[in-house]
Amino acid sequence: MALKFREAEYKDVEALVNMLFDDPLGTLREDSSKPLNSAYLTAFEAILKDNNNELIIVENNDNIMGMLQLTFIPYLTHTGSWRCLIEGVRVQSDCRGKGLGTQFFEWAIERAKQRGCNMVQLTSNKARVDALRFYQNLGFEASHEGFKLML
Amino acid sequence: MALKFREAEYKDVEALVNMLFDDPLGTLREDSSKPLNSAYLTAFEAILKDNNNELIIVENNDNIMGMLQLTFIPYLTHTGSWRCLIEGVRVQSDCRGKGLGTQFFEWAIERAKQRGCNMVQLTSNKARVDALRFYQNLGFEASHEGFKLML
């Protein structure tokens, strides 16, 4: 499978929203109506404009198979360092179990290194049991509690 | 106690590094040597330059009592939304147990609202038992595992 990794473009947003909706948690909080809710485009423009955010997609023969977002953040901690936060990880339901996620994360970790990061971090919902095992197998350590507060 | 909340400036960096070092985990990974390791200043400049990062300090009569960093991040998820990530939370050891942390977080949550965020998230090391209880008392839900991978 010849995978291509690239930053998302405007033309991809509808497919990405469809992928977010096709998920047990996403279906509860995303808007699948068409034409696309303009809030998605507004958010996408903000991501595009920010050099420290990259919305990455993986595709094969122009079929989008997965997405994730990288945020590069400078911190004083760890003797002054950059950290890469990964969020919004999704792989199309019919593309799972084929090693795609592992290749996607290897690419993302390499990208974090290129950007000078010394740590990659992410949170994963405790209900996503398969995802938790996936991250542990990749070498991530579940050293932290991940807290959320809705406003 | 008349608390003042403001963005950190260059003149504060040495005091902030001292605070990071005065911590069971920080003492293992920070550099307390003087003159200050230039990596701290480089990181601070990157924070200052980024409109989506704010390193906030709380002080009383010009005494720095605590610090935290806010990162505002746009996402497609949750129908296109901004999220506030809080990291690097520290309160001076002699200022704890007086409600300062609660006031600091109330201020930070208000700031996240001003910036249009619909969620605040953070991770806390599972070894910081008091901090975990503090966040739960503030209404944060420990719904996620927090994974880290050192590069």
C-alpha cells in the first residue's frame, strides 16, 4: 500500500468531517448536515493560519484513510523544550487492523523530531480500549491522567 | 490577598525556572545553573512570539506565587472548536493550601472563555495525588489516559 502523508486542504474538509462523524463518540458531537456547517471551515482556516498546527491526512490513491492533528508547543519545562501534541486521531473504519495506524504514527513522530520536539503527548478516551493498547504498543507511557472540562 | 494575573516577561524567567526546579519531578529535569541556561530564554521567546500561547503568572506585591501556560488550539472536532490546553502548572511551595490554585484556575478558565474555547484540558502526572484531587474538585473529568513518549 503506497501511503501518502500531507497537510489537509480545503477540498478535504468534507471528507474529514464525515470521518469524524463515523465514530461512536463523534456521532454524538459532530454535525453531518450538508452543506457543511461553516464552523468546520472557520476552524480549518484557523488551523491553516497557525504555523504550529498541522492537520495531517494519510491517503492511498487519493482515498483519505486517516487524519490527525499535530500541535507544536514551546515550554519552559524540561530545560526549555518543544513538545508535540497529537489530537483528533481517526482511521477510516474499513482501513483498520492493517498497520496503517502504526505507519501514521511513525510518520508523525518523525515530523515531531523534525520540528525539534523532545516529547510527543496525547490523551485517549478511556472508553477507546483498542486505542489505549495501540498507544502502549507504540511505546507511549500512560503516566498521566487526562482531564477535560467542558465550558 | 490581592492577586494579580499577567503574562510573564523576560525579567520573570529566572524566578520561573527556580520554581520549576523546586519540585520533586522538576528537580530531575530542570537546570538550576546560573547564568540561566540559554534554552530557557529561547523557549520563552518562542512562547512570547506565539499568539496562541500565554505563559501566565500570579503574583502578590510583586512576589511570583504561581505559573501556568495556556495554549489555544483550533480543531475540526466538536463541530469546529477552540480548546485550551493548560500545562506547566506550579504554585510556590509556601503558597499552597490557601486557595490560590483555585483562584488561578478560575482566572484561567475565564481566559479560555474569552478566547472562545469550549473545552479546557490538561494532563497531570499520576504521581501528583494532591493535584489529581484538586482538578477533580474543580469539575475536571478524568475521562482520558494521558500518554507521553520521550523522543
